[in-house]
Amino acid sequence: MAKEKKVLLSVNDLWVKFRVRGRVLTAIRGISLDIYENESIAIVGESGSGKSVFTKTFAGMLDSNGFVSDGSILFNDEELADTHVKLTPMARRLIAGSRRKLDEACKLEHGAATYQQILALESEKRAKSSLSDEEKAEVETEYKDLMAKRTDAYNLKQTFDRRKEKDKIKETDQLISGYDNQIKELKKREEELIRKRKAAAAGDTSYQKHYQDRAAALKAQYEREIKGEVSPAVLRRNEVLAKEIYLSVGRYDLHQRVRMIHKLEAALKKAMQLGVDLNDENQRNAIFDSVTFRVRYLDETAEELHGICILNLAKVQYAGDWTQIRGKRIATVFQDPMTSLNPIITIGKQITSIIIKHQNCSEAEARRRALDLMRKVGIPRPEARFDDYPFQYSGGMRQRIVIAIALSCQPKILICDEPTTALDVTIQAQILQLIKDLQKEFNYTIVFITHDLGVVANVADRVAVLYAGQVVELGTVEEVFYDPRHPYTWALLSSLPQLAQKNTKLYSITGTPPSLYNHIVGDSFAPRNPYCLKIDTMMEPPMFKVTDTHYAKTWLLDPNAPKIEKPEGIQDIHQKLISAFNI
């Protein structure tokens, strides 16, 4: 089924981190996942597994201290990606200027190998007169560890009562002072070592002569190489690159456009100097991503350029770009409707304001569309309820309004972040059915975040099980429920109250998830895994393929692993699930 569908969102090796009180927390660790058009995929796992952070990353809703440190999120929306830019006289001048600069800079490609040798020689000299990369990393790790301990001690001090706990405050002050002294001592040792290395390097006349002779020879060789002729094929490539630069910045105002053109020209010149293969699509995308989305050149007329935008949501550099994506193309329904709605603005106004902002229509047209949406989400007598305030609606009706707002711009992806948690059981079923029914009409993809496996069984086509910021199992809902392969998935299913037998103890997962401040060695689930193998504590498992649609990240699937049966409580799970969840 998945193979026949178009990939709408392609996540590749995504890493998301947060700066928290002087430390770095890695919330998402190398997730790769394709999400298909018109499917329903559930993201499941315990609290803190990274479910919400993962979806907030591609919805542009990360907190200000969060950032994508690596990876890509390619959004394949043809309508949004299709780009046309008018060829005005100024546009032609800017494109011609970019082409002249690229034609000059591309001569540097002839000397790229020599330039790399020059950089290596300079790096070697720096290493002799300073710390090695390993020593720098060691010092940095020790410094971060001391700063984290100092921060924890300072935060602890703030919790003490200044009148009743003076002894504890004094003791903590001494602890903080001790950490300050250790940090000063570490810095002093580092500076002293660097000073000694510099003195030793300066006194090594043999090395200094070798460095100067080698540097002069390489520089002379480099100057000869970059005077070579440029081939017609490279000139044609530069012409396309110049047009791609202008296509990529065409949506910005003139001041921003010119500023970004200069940045892209500099980035491309640096890439040419380093010998980056600019004919490689991925490498070219990466260079543009450092400034803005790349728009790949397709064709042109006398009046305009035409291209397709490579929407890498992990590399959004300009906050204004999110206004074309968030809400309009990717919308979210949160778990508590009362915190999603403004209590002092009428329901109708909250829907129409979104329609007017994203669809550029009149207020009368926005009202008509809002009333139509209210009917579709099941609000009785929408004309009479249009000017009511959120407090005049029940919880279930408020959630229906939140769904109406999310669907007001007909998004491609609807993220449902535990949308039924705050509702009673009967209303939960209605909301889930509503989301599924509307999917048939609006043709959106559902990304459902939940820890309720009963919801998953009724809503999802596929399931991604998250643990400690990684996808540990991925498959169709039938595969994950009836043939789970990861011990964490076994544990989640075993702990379902609906599957518990009379006079038996309800299963619970022992221990707690690992701290994501620390570097995790081996399988992150190993300390809680009753089926843990020795290799689990030493090496992270790869993602093993079970079927074309089913994958699991566990050493138990290695051909050399001992054969371990899944727990008895979930071995005959099919009939239990049908009975428990009325599938």
C-alpha cells in the first residue's frame, strides 16, 4: 500500500536538540521516516519519547531554545513548491551580475585539491601550537560537565527557604564556589598548555622552515592552477546557477533579495574553492539551504523564470517562510481545545481570521466558508452559534471548532497531538470518527500522536513506535499489533489494561527512560529490557527489515541472536484486540 502512495514528507537522519540551563538535551536522535499522501500514521510512545517534538519540528513550532542540528525534512508539496519569478530589467541585471561572479569564481575549482592541501598544512601548524582535536574535545567535555553541576547546584539553592534553611544555602554556596574554582583551574591549565605548545612550535626552526617552504610551494602551484580555462559545460552550469539564485530569492522584498543573493554567491564561491561537486543535487541543495530554500531551475519564457522549490523544513532560515507552511499546509489539533482557542474572541471570528489571512478572501466569503466548516464538523445551528464565545461550547464542541480552524485552509498534513485526551470516552469516539470522515473529503494526511493504543487500532494505517528520540519499530497497524518485534513494543502492548486477564497482575514497564542529556551507548531500551543481550549494552542496533513495510531496531532480529518468543500475554492478541477495541 505504502509503495503506491506519493511520499509527502521525507525525514532523513533528523537530530533535534535543546539548550537547557547551560546543557544540551538531544530530544530526537537520527529519525528517518517517510510519511505518505492521504495516509494515517500514528506516533506512539511513553511521555518524553519525542513524539510532540518530532511533529513540532516540521510544523515550525519548536521552542526558542530548540534547534535542528542535523538531517533534512523534505516537504513534497507541488502546489507550494511551484515557483514563477518575473524577469524584470532589474532581475536580468542581478542574474547577469551573479553569473559574472560565478564565472570568475569557478576558476578556483581547478585548484581545489591543492587548496585542500593548504588547509591541511595550516591545520597541522595550528595543532602543533595549540591543543589537538582530541584534547580540545576532552577539555570541552570537562568544562560542560562542571558547568552543568554548577547550574544544578545554583538551581537547588533557589529552592531553599532563606529564613529556615540557611545552613543548606551556605553549604550550596560552598559547593558552587568549589565548582567555580575548578572551572578557573581548568581554564588556567588549558591556557598554560597552549602557551607551552606555542613556545615549543616557535622554537622548532626545522619545522618552521619546512612549513614555510611547503606553504610557498603549494601557494605557487595553486596560483598556476586557478589560471586555467573554464569549459563550456561549467559556463552553462553557472548560467543555471545564476538563475537558481534569483529564483530562490524572488519571493523576498528587494532589500532582502539583494542581501541573500550576496550570501548565495559567497557560499557558492566557497564551495567551488573546496571542490564541492555542484552537479550533485544533494550537495547543491545543502549549499542553498545555508541561506534559503533552493529553487531548482526548470524552464523560462521571455517574461519569467520557472522552477520547483526544494522545501527542506529542517533548514528554514527566514521566519516568514513558515507563514506559507504552518496553518496553510501543515495544521495542528492540540489536546486541550480551551488552550487552543482565545477566550475573549468569538468562535466565528477565530475561524474567519485564519481564512482571511491565508486565503485572501473577503470577510463575507470567509464567513460563508466558516459556517460551511462548522456544519461539516457537526456544530448544530452554526448561524446561531457563530458569535458565541468558547466558554459557551462544551469540550467536544470546542474540539470540533479547533478541527474546523485546522481544516480552514485545507492543509496537506493534519497533526493530531492527543486531541481526545481532555474529552470523555463517548466524545473521544465521535472526534476520532469525525477526523477520519473528514479525511475522505479533504484528502489530508493524519499524523496522530498518542499513547493510547486503542486509538491507534481504530485510526492508523501505519504505526511508528518512538523511544528515547528514535523510531524503534515501524510497520502497518496489523504488523505492529499482531506481530510486534521490538521488546519495547511488547512492553507497551503487555501494559494495556484492556488485555489484562482476571486475577492477574497488570504489567508495567520497570525503570525510567534514559536521560537525553547524556550520550547513550548501545540500545537505549537495554536497562529496562528483560530480554537484554550483552551486545545491547555495547552497540546501538541497526533498523532490521522484517517485511517491505515492517522494520524494528533490535538485536533480537540479528540472525545470530537467540530465538526469544514474545511475552505470553500478547501471543494470542488478535481476538483480544478485536474484543477490547471493537476494531
